[in-house]
Amino acid sequence: MINKDFFQALDDLEAEKKIDKQTFIETLETALASAYKKMYGEAKSAMVKLNPEKCTIKVYSYKTIVEQVEDPDKEISLEEARLIKKSFKIGDSVMQEESTKDFGRIAAQTAKQVVMQKLKEMERNMAVSQLSEKEDELLTTIVKRVDNGTLYVQLTGTTTEGVMLPSDQIPGEKYSVGDRIKVYVKKIKDSFKGPQIQVTRSNIGFVRKLFELEIPEVASGDIVIKNISRDPGNRTKVAVMATKPNLDPIGSCVGFRGQRIDTIVSEMNGEKIDLVEYSEDPLEYIARALSPATVISVETNESLNASRVIVPDDKLSLAIGKGGQNVRLAARLTGWKIEVKPESSVQTLQQTTPEYELTELSDDESFQNFDDLEELDPLGEE
């Protein structure tokens, strides 16, 4: 079979779609061999060879040379084989070109089906590959529809759709069709319907990317975000550190008259943000992490990775936070278990037990009021 138009079409596909022609050829050879066997008998061993240079498609049947023939469709004796070529030996294959006169129509139909299927598959793979570059990025999207709490957004400038599950949304935030919102691309995966993009606004990555977008010093690396802990919709703590001397990391993040941090808070639907200056000293770092509460002193027990923080009596509720939120976020941010005690209770304890030390406390004693803190992720992942 000779079909110049067919091979020209493969050349055009390679040029227009940037898809390797050889990939099509290999797939076609396998599909055409299967189609030939269906037409002339499954028992036959056959192969198809496409030659783009000569614009030819040839079909070959082949048999394996054996001492004793058991399957005539696939095997041939050594005596018969040597009638064709004297140098043949046991185990060699004897190939014979087959007539394709009646196979042309079937071959054309099969080729068309294979090309279309492979084209869709490769275009989908290319789309997934291109979109994978957007993973872990902050993108502007347009809300297309809301279905049973799940949000479907369209990436600006594309026809690609992203999915935001209820768990990935900021609690209490309302969305309407046509709204432009920023999202963090959490994951891109392939499915039978094509590439699926999972986006979020509740992930800590969303906060990190907002800081990079709104604060030039963070984007340049002059200020490094050491860690983030977040209770979406309520409060976020961000630990920052300057890599240049005489650079105030907190002031840079706040911006002139609070413009920078206000922009981030607005994008996060009013969620409170505590900026914490990172310190290599765990005592200082833990005290700062409990902001906005005032801290009198901090003791640590490295063997338990635990700390005890003393605060003024009137600041106890502020240090712990509603439902323990503030101390939980501080624990996630620092990677230390934190127990908060009012100043009066420690003074009473010291009067009755003068030689009190934190290292004498057991796990149960240290955290009997905060058992849930034992499972906190030191890295601050949600």
C-alpha cells in the first residue's frame, strides 16, 4: 500500500500539534497488525511496517522455525525453511510479505481511528504537562458555577476549569458567578474526562503566595517565611525572618500605614493575621508566637519537646484564645507543645513546692488541659 497523503498528514500533525510522528507510527503498526489478524485469522503471526521515506505500508506474516511443527499457522520446519533460504536455523523467523489488496479499506479505517484516539490522548497528556507548571502557583480565576457547595472556576485567559471543594474554601466566604478570585493550585491530576485542577483558598500555600505577591521583600528572598499555621476563616500566624541586616521583617510585611497586610487580609476575607518575628532561641520564639498575648516567662523541656509559658492572670484567656485557638496555632508554628499558666497559679505552686522544675513534670501533668496539642504537626501543615 502506498499513500503519500497519509504520511503527509502525519507530518502536518507533527508540525501543528508538536506531536512526535514516530509515536503515531509505532502505535499504527501495532493497530494495523491486529486489524490484519482479525481479517485473515487470529492464529496468524503478522507485523506491519510503515516506511515514511518511501511512503509505504507493508504487511508481513512470519513463522518460527522448529524441529517439529505443532502449529502450522505459526511454525515451520527447518526443511521447509531451508527451501527458502539455506542459512536458516532453528529459532529463526521466516517472514513473507502478504498481499494487501483486500486490506486497504480496513487499514484506512483502523488508521483513522488510531490517529484520532492517539491524538486525543497525546493532547490530553500535553495539557496535563503544561498545567503541571502551574502547580503551587497563585492564579486569578472567574467563578463559573456553584454546585452543592463545590465551586467551579475558570483560569483567566484559558478554557481550563478548576474545582474547589467545600473543604478548600474559606469558611463563611460567599461566591457568586462572575466573581474574580485568587486561588492556589493544590494539585493537577489526569482523569478520563481530561486534566482536573484542584484549587484552594484554605491551604497555607495560599497565604504564602499572597505574601510573595504583595510583599516584594518576600518575593526577592530578603524576607523569608519560616512557617505558617492557620485556622482558615479565623486566624493565621506567619513567622518571618529578614536575611538582610537592618531590615525590619514585621514592618516590611505590614507596609506603609498597613497597606500591604490589609490587602492580604482583605483577600483572605478578613481573616486575622499575626506576624511573628522568627528567632533561633526557642524561648523567645514561643513567647512571640503567642502574640497578641503578653508573656512573662517561658520554660522548655527539650526531652519532651514541651514548654510552659507564664502569662499575667488577665491575659490568660487571650493567650489561650477562643477554644484554645491561639495556643494551638502557636504550637504548630513553633513545633513545641505549649502549656499556658497564669502567674498566680505558678506563684502558689512555688510557695508550696520551692524546688519546682518543668523537667519534673510528666507528659500527663504538663498537658492535661491540652491533650489535643500532642498530635500537632511541627511543620504547621493543615
